[in-house]
Amino acid sequence: MPFASYAAATPFLPVINKLGTETLSRMVESIRLYREIPDARLIVSGGIVRQKDGPIANLMAEFTTTMGVPRQDIIVEGRSTTTSENLLEVKKLSAPRLSLSSHHPAIFDARLPWPASWG
């Protein structure tokens, strides 16, 4: 269940304050699904968008562990910087079966046929 978004540059704030509302809503839904699907793992995806920040995926992983997901069940993809790159990098990391937590405009913006591109 991949996630992506833009983080705020505020190192002194808790992680929940560093993620956008769209990212948080996707993450909450993905954590809910993680808890319902046996043997599930989460993939958080998002690279460096601003030079002074680390990969956004690291913040998402931190939030996910804060919400009780064991670190060993989280895969971090921190290279991608666009929705298209997120999807392509996650495809490399994922098993044949994948649940995606995103929103329709993100998939449309990626300009990829979905799910046919996973072929």
C-alpha cells in the first residue's frame, strides 16, 4: 500500500504535523487495511522534493510506526519525486498482489493506465 505526498519543513514538530492532510488520510486508510489483511506489508513512497528535506517516505514510515505498525512490515521507497515515479518504483518492490491507497487525481496525473500497466 504505497503512499506519497509533500512534507512540511518543520523539524521541531511531531511527525503528524509534517505531513499533508491528503497523505495522512491515505495513511490512515492504509494502516486500517494493513490491520485487516493477513501478512500485509506497507510500502511508503516519496523522495526528496525540497533539497533541504530527506525523503518524504521516511516521514511516512515514522508516522506509520507511531501508529503501531512494526518497522519490519514497512518498505521505504525514497527515490521517486513524481506520481509516475512512485508507481514505477513501487511496482519494482511489490508482490504480484497490491492494494493502492491514493486518490483518483494522483493516478490520472501519473498518465499510466491503471491497473493495466502492472500487467
